[in-house]
Amino acid sequence: MSVSGIIKFRQWYTDCAGGDIPWPGAMQHQGLGPTKPREVAMDRYHQHVVHCKSCQAAIKSIQRWRAITLGLAAVAAAVAVAAGTAVAVGGRAAGGSVAAAAAGALAAVPAWVVGSLAVVAVASYVGHVMLGQLWQRFFFIDYVHADRK
């Protein structure tokens, strides 16, 4: 509908209906009643996701990938820190223990591998956070018309 159509409708509404809907008798001064909180009115989970198999599958997939990305971030960070520490101390540990052998093996890891593991750890954690934001969208999104462009 064009803007001129809207203007004509509003003019007709003002001229013919007095700009108001003529409510019958007792309804004229009644309010609409209590409104629900925004969290209840815009609850996506109970209104849609519970009944939609595709959304339920998506939520399960997101939860699975969040666990994977968090685990990958933890493992990559732990190995990067251990390798970086072993490189910093030069692979020296006391005696011929298993710790000395592990420190020696980790000291042989090139610096670019340690850096790559750190990048993988950060990227995995960022992925975990972003998946959490996506997961939240299945439950509630506050919609404010004034904020939309």
C-alpha cells in the first residue's frame, strides 16, 4: 500500500469514525487488562521450539558442538601452555623421570606449533561463546521496534 493510500485511510477514519472505534456501552471505558511480562509473551521455547523437531535437533546439535569446542579449547590451551613452559625452561627436569622425558619431548615442539595451539584454543573458545549466543536465541529475544533499523 502506498503512502497516499494510508493518508486517505486515516482521513476517512477521522472523518467517518471520529478517529475512534465506537465501542458499545460498558466496553468503552474498560482497559485491556494486565499484560504479560516480555519474557513470557516472547518465550520462543514454549511457544514453538518444544513442538518443532527441527528446532529440537538444532538445540541438541548446538549443545554437542558447545561441549566439543569447550573441550578442544581446554586441551589446546593446556598443551600450548605445557609446550611453552617446556620450551622456556629448556626441557630440563630433575632426574630420568617421566616428567623429564615429557619436558624433553615438549621442548622439541617448534614455536609455531605452540602459537598455532594457542590460536586454536582461542578460536574454539570464541566458537563456544558464539554457539551459546545462538542457543539463547531459541528461548528469548527481546524485540524493541525502536532498535530495529
